[in-house]
Amino acid sequence: MGFAYWVCHTLTNLQPKMLLLKSGCGLNDAASKLLLLARDCMQKYTVRHASDTSAFNYLGLLYENEGLHHSAKEAFKRSLQLLETSRANNHQLNIARENYARLLCYTGDYVEAIMMYEQTEEAMEMLFSCCGLGLAWNLSSNSQKSLQVYTQAVKLCDNDNTLKSSVLVAIAMIHYAAGEKNKCKTCLFSAFQTPPPSMHCLAALAVFSCLTDDWSLFTATLTEMLKTIGTVCFI
């Protein structure tokens, strides 16, 4: 378990460009091998220590990193069950519920995800819980609820303009899906004018300009994207 903890925290603290391949967006070979080894360690550990809540949480994170969402969901669910029976403090329960709710969204269990987020204390005061809840509402076809939650998320971004830009892009996408192109464009411009604009903002502006045949906007957006290449990856 100590090894898995070290791997997760070491890779989290490294700069993104140190983890990426030169020619793509995947993790480099060394990082990928460490994560796979850490996952194998946690699988064996949880078999022997079936009541360790932290171990199941780490296992869930490692599964999630590999895209094994159903396995990650079950690991987070087990961690949450153990915490609930052990009468853990609210902080631990909130983390477990947020992790489990996020994976419920990945696996298409949107109603259950909403219920789990709403059980999380002060979910509307925590940025990532708020964004997760907004996504769950949107995926469950309730755009109005989703807009309300994402609007609250914008207020929680504080001085993190990159996150604020990304949340505004999410709001813009909801407006576009509802056929509200002017509102969508307004949100995207607001996101763009929040320096530095996020990668998601630039990509969304480029797509929007193509869909609306606004080639002047596309050219301006492409110029900004070219400035960013080298620090982030575009697919």
C-alpha cells in the first residue's frame, strides 16, 4: 500500500509535461508501468486486507486511471460501505461519495450519481462536486438543473481562471444543445476572455466557429491554439 501511495502522489505532483510522450498525449512508459505495478499491488493488498477503506479508494483511483470504470466503481463502492459501517468522519465520507458518484456517471448510472452527490455534505460549496453534479443532471437530460449547478460552480472558481474557463465551456455546450447559439457564443467568449483560456475553451471555440461558418473566428482561435501547442495536447 505504501508503494501505491508513493506512486499516486509522486505522479500527481510532477508537471504534466514530464509525464507525456513527446509525440502524443499518453503517459510515458515509466509512469504507465509504475501505475500498473501499483494497481497490481493494491489488488493483492485488498484481498488480504478486505476492511481497509483507504486501500479500496486507492485501488479505485488506479482502476479509473486505466479506464476500467466498472472495476473502479466497485472499489469506490466498497470503500464507501466500509466507511459508513465504521462511522467515519464527514470529510472521509464526502471524498468517498464524490469518488463513487463520479464513477456512477462514467457507467451511465446518472440518477444514482445525483443521489450520491446530493448526500455529500456541502456539495454545492465544493467545486469538483458541483461540477460532477452539473454533469450528472445534464446527462440525465435535465439541462435547467445542470445550468443552475454549473452557474454555482463558476462562483466557486475563485482566482483559478483556467477552471472558470472550463466551466463556462460546459455551460456553453448546454446552451448549444438547446439550440441557443447566441448564449453559447456569449459563454465561449466569456471563457476566452478569462486569461489564460483553457484548452477546452479554445477547442470549443474552434468547433463552434466551424459549425456556424465563422471562419474569421476560426482563424483567430487557431492562432491562439498554435501558441499553446507544446504545453498541452490537442487531439
